[in-house]
Amino acid sequence: MRFEDIIPYLGDFGKFQKIQLFLLCLPIWVTGMHALAMTFLAASQEYRCFVPGWDDYSNKTGSLNYSLIFPTGEDGQYDRCNIYAVNVTRGVWYTIPDNTTATEQCNQWVYDTSQYKTSVFSQFNMVCSRKFMNNLAQSMYMAGMLVGAVVFGDLSDRFGRKRLMFISQIIQVMSGIGLAFAPEYITFTILRFMLGAAHSGVFLPAFVIGMEFVTPKGRTMAGICPHIAFAIGYCTLALSAYLIPYWNWVAFVIAVPDLLFLIYYWDKIIPGSARWHLQNGHKEKSKDIIKRAAKVNNKQIPAKVLDELEPDVKHNAHVLAMMRYPRMRVRGFIIFYNWFTVSLVYYGLSLSTSKLPGGNDYLNLSLSGIVEFPGFLFCILLMDRLGRRPCLCMSMIFCGVACIGAGVIPILSPGGGLDWLVITLSMIGKAFTGSAFVLVYNYSAEAFPTVIRNGVVGVSSMFARVGGILAPLVNLMGDYTHSSVPQIIFGIIPLIAGGLALLLPETNNVPMPENLEQGEQFGLPGFYDQITIDRSKYEQLK
């Protein structure tokens, strides 16, 4: 008996599976808050140059005449990075001498604290020549996710998924609380990197353990649940930031819930991965977990069935082996590009919610999480009816069209009268990136043979992390060019991904390939008959 043969005895999606999935989604909810925390930790504030002799003097006379202090730029706005070399002493500004145009760069600034009392943006002066620091800190979080996916993914295969998830939770809670007390930018960035690494160490093992006892019939819903928890994290983050206008306390509050989830160390809460224990020679431990699941679900598993339980025979090949097969190679590149695209656009749109015109930062981020639910519903209703390929294609194309529309409208109507439409289109784009994320997860697992499936998912995740690293930098382009440039980029790239998705084979209700030869023939006429014959021969030989 293989592990998959045991699962039907436990029921499709019983009480045990539901409880485990709910508990595993709670730490993912916290990672959702950390992933987009920079939206409020480094929230932008209005600012101007600090004027020596004026801002540091309490008994000022008159008011500050901006035209005599700050140069005027080409856009008619006062310069916030340079100041006239004027003589301002003891709270009284003096007029500039005739024909004086000498300026000097500011090294201190005054910030508007009416909405955000404190922010990393103002504490570390992320303005003027230092404004890249905000986006760099977020890119470092994504770089941490990349490193975490590689390191923790390998370690979880060696030492166990639950053990690595617990270690990642410790790293996440320590880094999250430490972040609240970061004294300067470098420490802050290092801690964000560690949070990103812990993100992968929590999300991936929790996702795998949650899917372990689910039959194919229940995998669509079970696969969507972690993404739902992640989206709820957005809304919770926005609520926390609304109630607490101090970035240190926001960082602390979103980190504290992880302390509660350290109780997952005890097997009575989360028993761990039965499949991993079986594959690593801990057969009795695996049987104990299976018996517990059967007891909770009020099911009976014959003793003979458990006694015949044996680990799967491993015949893994290196992921690069698919490069020898033309059709599988093209399929791999298309999947990798789609992973890169969905991560780039997903995080790009999420992190730019505070820059949407005429909106409220808290409301926009909450909407960014809420609109993912229609995307999930899109998957639940259509994935198994229309198939994976048309759903992925539609998700990418609808996302691309919505983002291009949101980018073009401010150019055609610069007055701001259509701000509501820009926000609506951005949210539509975000909804379809949420559905695309669910679909690429499924495609990566279904479109490649068993012997390289884990490797393909790992490489796909790496491409996704590269997209996440570049997302804040694409948003930064809007500060140096036009504010619509990021949205247009986020629109063009998914259109290409949607077109390429049409070249993928359909995987819905099709047996998954098991070896490289079947992987190459996957999607061709007669593949279903051939894999059925192969499996029949295998059963006869066994």
C-alpha cells in the first residue's frame, strides 16, 4: 500500500483535514501581514527641508515664506531636496540678496505627522537621493523569500516539514519583534531579509502538510485556503495600522501572534507530516498519525491495510533532465515565465496601493486583500469545469488589460476626475493575479512527471521570488519617470504570459505523468491511453 492508497479510507475532506488546514493557515495569516508591512511601516509623509534658525527656534515671528526659502521646480512645486543659501537666524528669515540663486542640498527634513505619527520613511529619511531605500528594503524581503525557499525547502526534506516550520516561526517572531526596535536602516533591512526567509519556511511546509491528507477531489479548495489566509492578513494589517499610527508598535503587534503558534511544537496540536515520516523510515510514527486522523474522522482503517503500508520507491531525476526533451523544455519555460509574472504583478500592485490616486491607504490595502476572494471564487467555480489552461489564460489577460487601463487613464485624463476608475481597474487586476497564483501552483504540480515534480516547483518558486524582488524596483520607476509607467509594465507582461499559457497542455482530469518519457508525450493525442496501459503493466508486474 502506498500513502495515496490510504487517503480514501480517511474521507475526502473530513474533520481532521479541516482542523489541520485551519491551524496551518493561521501562521500563513501572519506571513501575509509581514509581506506587505512596508506599506505602513515606511508610509510616505509630506515633507520639506529643515530650515536652520527657523524650525529649531520656538519664538518665531511671522510665517515662513516658501518662495524665499525653497527653489521652484519645472512643475511649479517647491523643491523638497534643496534650499536657498539664505540667512535665517533666531526665527526670523531674511530676504535673499539680489541676484542670489545659490542653493544647497538639505540634510534634514520636517515631516507631516497628521496621519502617521512615526514612519521608517521619516525616521531613516527615505527622501530625495535616499528614496530608493524604501523599495530596497522590500526587495530584500523578497530576496529572503528566495533564500528561504532554497534553504528551508532542502532542510525540510532532510529533517522534517513540521520541525523546519517551527524553526521558521521562531525566526519570524524574533525578527518581527526585533524589527520594532531597529535603531537604523541596515539593521532594519537585515531583519526584513530574515522575515522573508522565515516566510518561505512557514508557508511552504504548512501548504504541503495541509494538502497531505486531502484526496484529489478536495485539493482545489485545500490549495486555495492558504491564499485566503494570506489575503486576510492584508486586511488585518490595514486595521492594525489604522488603529496604531506608530510604525514600531505596528511591527510589534503583527509579530506577537506568532508566539501563540509556537504551541504547534506539540504533536497533539499539529502531528506533522505522515508522508515524510513514512519516507524516512519512521513507519510507526506515520501509522500513529494516520490512526489519529481516522479516529477524528470517525473512520476505520483495516489493520492489514496499515501493515502493508510502504514508502514510495524514489526514482527522482534532476530537474535539468527535462531540458533534453523539446516539448517539456518549452512547457517549463512558459511555466517559469508565468510564475515570474504573477509574483511581479501581485506584489507590485499590492505594494503600490498607497500610491493610488484619491484613495485611502488603509481602505486601498484592505480592498487589495478583499478583491482576491472573487479571484478565488473564479478558481473554485471554473478550474474543474473549463480546465486549468483557459482559466490561467483568462486570468493573465484580464489582469493585463485592467492594469494597462489603470495606467493609461491618468495620461488621458490628468485632472483626477477618473480616480475611481483607476482604483477599480487596479483592484480588478489584483483579483485576477490572486486567481493566477492559485492556477500556477496547480499547473506546476500537474504538468510535469513525478520524477522531477519537486524540482520544477522549486525552480518555479525561484522565478517567482525574482519577480517579487523586482516588483518594488518597478514601482520605483514611477518616481523617476511617470506614475503610470509601473501600471503599464504590470499590464504588458501578463498579456504575454496569457498568450503563452495557450501553448500549455490541459491538465484537468488527466493522469499526471510519472517518468520523463510520459512527460514529453503529455498532452498529445493518445497520451491518456498510453499511461493507462503503462500503469496496467506496472500493476501486473507488481
